[in-house]
Amino acid sequence: MRNFILYKKHIVIFIYFSVTFLLYGCSKEPSDNYPKYRSVTVESYPLKDFKKEVFIGYDDEFNNDYLAAPHNIAIGNSDEIIVLDRNNVCFFIFDSNKNLLRKFGQHGQGPGDFSYDNEITVGPEGDIYVLEKRNVRMSILSKEGNYKNSFRIKSLYNYSSFSVSSDKKIIMNNPSCGYYFSIYSDTGELLQNLGEITIFDEEIPAVNANFAIGHTYYDTKKEVYYIFLQNILSIKIFDKHGTLIRDFNTRAFPEINESPSLKPGVDHKSKIYRPCFFPSISVQDSIFYVAVKNLIGLDPGGDLQRFSIYTMDKALNIISRLLVHERKIEPQPGGRGETVIFDHRFGVSKNGDIIYITDRYTAEIFAYHVER
């Protein structure tokens, strides 16, 4: 039965990518005034050595329970590994020795219940924040799983994400409201919208929202907001008034530099070629951990797929690179390309020596022990 469920997941992903590439598979040639970027080779950034192990495997059982689709992951303040399982619709909490400490949550719409496709993070006091996209709300639980609070979010975009600052502000990326950042208190009060999104298409607002999807972070000391734009591969920094103070183009990442040009069109007839994207980011000890993955093969030959995690400082200088995954994309019977698994989430231990990565399609969690 579990093999059948996994097979159906791969079919759904294949259909999703088929539709995505039909819609976004072509790109306009960049204009002459589009900035040129220097060539950067993979060797330009030091590769981190690591030892990979299966942290939680497909066959591991916990009191007759098992992971079915570990979709999201976060690291608690005491280095507990918090896993949100998409199919079981519940949390599994592990220690670093792979012991299951507790399990809580269920599918539903009541207090403490969850829907599918949720985003999670851990607050400064260890509380677990859950963005429930189908229930259109934010829920807050204690680290033990006890319900504390929830509130509705108007016009929640399907691909919204969020972070929680050290002063407990919820930094939401909900571009359907026209801004990169919507700032909420932990009681649900909308404190501020800031950073108006770039308008690429006056006729179809969904195009603008799609290009404004990203991962957020707020630096409470410098009072600046970061957003890592997932689909147009740039990093923007805003001050507390919503003024753009820096726009960092990410062509320095080899996966992006070696891919075809990427430039959003200025009218709704234009297409976007999306060879790479940011699956997720994490922050530990003032260091950004940024995942970069290419959806299709890189040149030459178009058959090399990479998934890397870069470390960056607050000034967005690249420090190092962890090459998590590199493989040839093999052709399948009937001429179809190999299904590309793209939805990896990860969490970083408090001292930065272990990176935990989920793979919900194989129902596994991997631990990468990184040389510091």
C-alpha cells in the first residue's frame, strides 16, 4: 500500500512539472540593457566536506507509527528535530539520537488541528508556529504540542511563507496583498505591510504575486528585512520603512550562473524560464543557509542536476557551499525525462554541524554531518 501511495505521488509531481514547463518553459531573450554577470565556476567557493546518513528511514517504526511524507522540518531551541508529516497530518519530535520524544496533532479545523501543506518554524521561546494554508490561519503551539493561539489571515496566497523574529513578530510573505512583507503580532494583529512588490503585469495580478514569492527574515538589531525571492532568484533587503536598500542578484551561485538567462517578462504574454529556485532557507548564528536547486539539467548536455546549500553572512557574502546532491538525469522508457524531486526542506542544528533534510517522496530524513 505504501509503495502504491508513493507511486501516486510521483505521478502527481510529473503532471505538475509537465504543466509548469508548458506554461513557463520558454523565455524572452534578455534585452541589451540587462546586466551581464561574471562567469563563476563551482570551484569558486570552498566545498564543505560532510558525512551523510539516514536519520529516519522508510522502514523505521515508532510504536506502530512511521513517517509517511515528512514535508517540513524545524530545529527546536534544545536541538529537537521537529518534523511535520504531510500525510499523517501530525508532528513527530525526535532527539538527535533518533528517539521519538512525542507525537501530536491531527487533521481537522478545530484548535490544534491541522490541514495539509503547512509551513512551520520555531519562535524564540520554543513555540511552534504553523501556517495552515487550507485552514487559512496561523496556529501557535507550545513545544509540547499544547494549543496556545490561532488567527485567520485574509487573502492568504497559496505559496506564502513566514519567519518569526527574535522579538516574536511574524514576518509573513503574502504577496497577494501587494507587499513582500506583512508583519503580525503573535496575537494576530496586522502591524504593518511593507515593501511594495514589483509590478510585471498590470492585467494579471497573479503574475506579480508569483514573482514575489519568497522566504523572509528580520534582523532585529539592524531593523532590516530580507526576502529571498524564490522564482526570480534575487535577494532584496528593505529598511523598517519599506524602502529597498539593496537588491542582490544571485548569479554568483553556480547553479544559476550556468543556467540559461532568467528574466521576467513585462507583459502577460511573456514566459519565464525557471531553471533554478530556492526551496528553503534557514538561519543560525547570523549565518544564512540557502538551498539552491536546478529543476532541469545544467549545460553542457542539459543532464546534470544539482542541489546545494550555501552559507552566507548578513552582508550576503557567500562563505561556503555544501553539494548535497549531484547526478545525471537519466532518460526514461518512452523518451520521458526522469522525474525531478524538488521539494526538499531542511533544518540546521544550533551549532551548525548537522543539516537535516527531508524527502517526503521516499519518506526519509537525512542527516548531513558537516565539517566546520
